[in-house]
Amino acid sequence: MHIALTHNLKEKDSSKPADYFSEFDSLETINAIISAISRKGHKVSAVNVNGSDVFDYFKKNRVDMVFNIAEGKHGKFRESEIPAILDYFNIPYTGSNTFALALALNKALTKKILKAENIPTPNFQVFSRGSKELDPSLKFPLIVKPNFEGSAKGIDKKNVVQDREELFKVINEIISLYKQDVLVEEFIEGTELTVGILENGKCTVLPILEIDFSKCLNSGEYFYSWKMKEFQGNKEMGLVPEFHCPARLDKNTEALVNDTALRTHHAVGCFDISRTDIRLSKDGIPYVLEINPLPGLNPNESNFPLMAYAAGMKYEELIEAILMSASERNRLN
Ligand SMILES: Nc1ncnc2c1ncn2[C@@H]1O[C@H](COP(=O)(O)OP(=O)(O)O)[C@@H](O)[C@H]1O
Ligand SMILES: [Mg+2]
């Protein structure tokens, strides 16, 4: 088969804000995926969405399948841009469709669906420019996040606020910086978990990954903030989270967390792969923060491959499983 790998390549450009490239993929990731696909005997063409005319490429090159990890280019529906082009040309692709990708990028809308499905998610309110009324039922501390970002863009430790004054200060900062609605949620004290789902013949929940920030407290960071994600492992900065996979949970909690992630995957309508971020509260409730239908696939740094390794898979097997799941879906449709 001829497979195109659609992606946004991470570049160095100091004229852009520090977090501009955070969602994009490194050459290391691109090369690892290319090598895994090539080893199966396929021809692979890498298509960098930054700086190429993707529509024109697929008009001229009739590939058999696309391995899609692209974040897209602009705005609130950016992750759906490449799947929309591929749908237009009737080219099958790995991962979720336009609809699920746009939904998952809208954290607040996803949370409304989770609530309707009785899946726990922190209580929340959405703020637009100029909104001033705080829902009195929300309990401080609250966390303020841009509604349409990933990779913890715009999420700093000062986004956890203790009172109304701090809250509106951060809301206004984020609205002007990111030019989008802001999601305000109750901050859930507890354990950080992330749960990978891989449709590997059947929908499989990978071993749960627990991220423990207790060794990072000297740095002032205590959750998966942008700084923590961007510089994790940096000893001088004290950003040394500990990863436990499988997570240190009792059997009942593990089953509850697995079920919560699986229901989230289905509620949002994800395909092939997803990673659900959860905060397990001290009283054992798995609160879903968000679902990532395009989780990072860096073979050495990303959370999802870590979970696949804990399940006994090699990186190539993970990539192959994603491809197989997409091929099978395409064959049946
Ligand atoms: N309601 C919350 N309670 C506790 N921690 C949170 C909450 N929301 C976000 N966080 C922290 O911020 C991190 C990033 O938030 P998340 O909603 O997953 O955004 P992103 O899409 O940028 O990853 C989480 O992994 C978690 O550590
Ligand atoms: Mg997240």
C-alpha cells in the first residue's frame, strides 16, 4: 500500500510564542512512524501540513490510506481539516473522523455529552469576553483553561485560582491571549491518570498510566501544566514526574477507571485510538478532564506509547494496530 503520513512538523521559530509548536510533532516521532510503516512493506510519504498544500497533494497523489496525526492549521475545528479533505477525496485514514475530532477539541461541549452520559467530569462554566456572573454553585479552587487547546497550552499554575478576583484576572488574560472562550472547572485534588484505548481487534484499554508530581513540588509545579509537559524530565528545573504504569490502583478502582475511559471513547465517537485524561478524586471518583483522539506518539516521551509498552507491545506493533483497525473499519464500511 501507499500510505501518507499527515502531520504538523515542529519547527524552531523564536518569533512565535513559546507554546506555539507544543501540539506539533518532532522529526523523531515522524521518523519512528515512517520506519514502523515501512517495515511492513508499505511505501510511506510524509505530508507536512505546515507549508504544503494538502488539498493539492491528495488531488495529485492517490494514496491508499492516510496515517493521520495532523493537528491542522486554523481555529476551533483545525483537527478536522485533514480528515475533511480526505473525506472529500474518499481516502481512508486512521483515527477519528471530522466530527469526533472537532468535538474533542471543544472541551466544554465534550463535558456536556459526558454529563448526559452520567460520566463524571468536574463541574464547570464557560466564559466569553465580557461575561461577569460566576455560577454560585462552583466551589473554589477553580482552574481556568482555554476551551480549544491541547498540550496544556495556556495552562499555568497561576490558572488555579482561590477567589473571584483572581478568577476574572486569569479569565481575561486567557481570552485576550488565546482569542477564544474559557473553561472554568472545579480543581480536583487527587491522582493524575491517563487511559489509552486501542482498537486492536476489539476495543482494548491499555494499562492505566499514573503520573505522580510529588517529587516536583520544589519547582512550584504540581499538576500537568504546560511547563511540566514541555520540560518534563529536566532535573535542574525540578520537573521530574514519576510514571507508574500500571497505575497503583486497587482492582475495583482500576475497573471503574477503565470503564469510564471506554464509555468516554464511545460517547465522543472516537476510532482506533484515544487517550482520556482523568483526575481520580480522594473519594475515588474518576473525573474525566478531556479525551485526546490524537494522542502524542513520540516513541520515547509520549504517554500513549508508554502504556502500549506496559501492555507488552513494541512501537511498531502499536503503529500496525492503528493501521489495521482503520483498514478493517474501511473494509466493513
Ligand atoms: N479540573 C481539574 N482538576 C485538576 N487538575 C486539572 C483540571 N483540569 C486540568 N487539570 C490539570 O491540567 C492538565 C491539563 O489539562 P487538560 O484539560 O488535560 O488540557 P490539555 O488538553 O491541555 O491537556 C491536566 O492533565 C491536569 O494535570
Ligand atoms: Mg490533557
